[in-house]
Amino acid sequence: SLFLLMLAKEKTSQHIGEEDKDKLLKCCLRIVFAAVALHSKKGASHPILAALSGKARFFRSLMGSLRHASRTCLLEALDEANSWSIHEDSDGVRMLLAAYMSMSITCNIRVCVSYLLSTRAYLSLLARPGTEGDSSFLGNNVDDAVLYALTGLGIPAYFAGIVFQPGEEVTMESKVRAWALFSAYLKTLGKESLGFYCSLLRHTEVMDSILTELVTHLPNADNYSRKTKGATKDARRETIASLRDVVTNVNGWDGEMYAARGSATVYHSLLHLMPSSVCTWFTEMRDRQLISNIEAYTSVNETPKLIELEFESIASRGDLEVIPLRSKREVVTRYRKDDSTLELLIKLPSSFPLRPVEVEYVQKFGFGEAVLRKWLLSIRSFLRNQNGTIDDAIYLWYQNVEKQFDGVEECPICYSIIHTTDHTLPRLKCRTCNKKFHASCMYKWFSTNH
């Protein structure tokens, strides 16, 4: 089957149709799922697995064919594996996940296993929202609402344990491979779902723990600022592998190299996915030497691309004019309404997003100081606490200004008219002060014992 698939990729081959290619690929995938099932039942030492693991050319060639596989083909192969009923409490994706986490980082079978998990068809099945969590993961710690919610989202318990609650026996290599796959999963989520995960993570020490470990394993992180003095930025910049390359270990790195290169990739992905969470972690650090090294590494390897992505997403709208100044790392925002003019200047630091963004008014004709101060607090709060873009923050500020002209008053708790998370207006009216509040702000206010 694999030989025919390889033959079908040749331009001169016309005798194998797409339907036949899918059938051939599913035949090959039966071997992968059978190997994973055998690994789950008998362990890695089984002689059949040992023999299969030696077939490097087969699994490498199969991964090449998987790159052209259709979503339908992959899901049909998974459905067939699910019908085998190897375990009553497991399915094909969970068996793949268990093999991914337990097989050797250089195992040839794992190459295909990890590639399958990194496809969007299977990544979307990594967590099952709405399914009941595994109570064995929680143990007696039933009061930990965050861990309960995470397992309640349908993340397999053993995977959630390594990502969110790793024990001392878990190696850095295992943490990197778990977080690389988890980060790839987060990238498939929409803004609302990603924001929910980020909100849960903020209530734990998970982010502080994993980020601290990642930066201590970055390539040359311990002497980066000294090593790169006098070198050009291009010469100093590290090559960051993609998340898929780390998940599959396509480069064949051993444990130590995998931990270093994988740490750089996961750190890169977290800067993109949850910049405000990374900023919060960084501002609370106390080790001056580590702060200096991380800032030097980030400003060279991450900040230029992140700022460019921010500038590419910025757009003018309605009465709002937005001008990105790339050479100065600044964004000028001008709002004009009748005889009123408001100009906002946003300055991005050289180590963005580790350092907070600066926001100030340049021109504020026609607006009261109290209102301006509340708007400024609102946009600063959004940039500090929400994992949105600069354009998201500008649009939120623009909506607040527009609603102000419509006579809508801001929420006295967050100083914003549009809620930063659910984008609702203040609707809950207090009978004492007659002010209106966001429902989310009121819930948070009372749930934190204010």
C-alpha cells in the first residue's frame, strides 16, 4: 500500500485515483493504530513493536503521504480504530495521545503518531467540551475549581496532569512535548474559547511554573545578552522551529536538544497566544540576571515579528484614523467628531510583550479630564489583562467613545462602557446609586469578597 502511495505521488502516474489513494492510506494507518493499541495493552517492550520501530523508512515515508491526506480519510481511519474497542474507556485519539507521551522521543512509530495528533482533524478532538472529567485526576482536591473545570472540558486526565500539575518525576522533555501539543490545540480555538482557557490558567501557578522552566532551557538563554553584544540582529537571531516540528520531532533531536529547541518554540507560541499572561509573569520576576537575559533574547528573536503582526492587523474605521509608525514602534490614533478631536499615542516597548505598552493622549480638545482618564484606564486595563491585539484595544476604546456620544455611561467598576471580555453594555442598575454595571463585573466583585 505504501509503495503504491509513493508511486501515486509521481507526476507520470495517472492510474491511481483519489478514492484508491484514501483506501491505501487507511491500510497503512491500520498499522499505526494497531501498533498504538498493542503499545497500550502490552507495553513498549513487545517484540512486534520493537520490530516495527526499526522500520524507519516505512514510517518516514508514511508521514510524507499523510501530508496530503484529506480530513475525511483521517476521520474514517479513526472511526475504524474506534470500532476495535480495545479499551471501553478510551478511543483512537486518546490511545494516540498516550503513545505520544510515553514512546521514546526518537521512536519511529511516534513520528506518525505525533503527526496524526498535529493535524487539525485530530487536534480538535484532543479535548471534548461538555464531557465529564476524570475524578481520579482530582483525587481529594475537589475544592480546586480550576483543575476540575479543565478536566471537565474533556482533556484526558493523564495529559492534563502533565500540562497543569506535573510532578517532580516529569522530565523537561515530557513537559515540552505536552505543552507543544497543547499549544497547537490552543491555536485551533476561537477568541472566546482561548480567552476561557487563559482565564482558567490565570487562577493557577501553571503559567508561572512552565514559563520559568522554558526560559531556563532556551538556547543560550543564560549568556545571550553577553554573547550577542556587537553582533547584528540577523546574526544574533535564533531559528525557531514550528510547533508541528516539535510535536513530531522531525529533526530527530535527542532529549537535551529537544528540550532546548522545544522550549524556544513553546515560549514563542505562548507569547503569541497569551501575551498579557506572559507580561504579568515577567513583571513579577525578581532575578535580575534572568530578567536581563530573557529581555535580550525576546527583543531579538520575538519582538520584531510580534510588532509587525500587530501593525498588520491595525485598521482605521469610521471616524477613527489609525497610523502605525513602524520605525518608532508607535501607533497614532485620531478620533474626530464634530468639533472634538482626540489623539491617542500607543508606544510598544523594545521587548514587547514583556514590558507593558504605554498609552497617552497627545491631543484632547473637546473632552473632559474625568472622562479621558476613565478611557485611558480602560485601554490600559485591556492591554494589561486581556490577551487581545493592539487593534482590539483601539476598537474597544473607539466603541467606548462612540457610546459616550450616545449618552451611555461607563461601568463604575471597570471604567469601560463595552465590557472587555463579553462586549456587553452596563445593564444591572443599582437601586442605591442608580449607576449601571456589567453583569460580569458585578459577579467578579462579589465573588472576590468586595
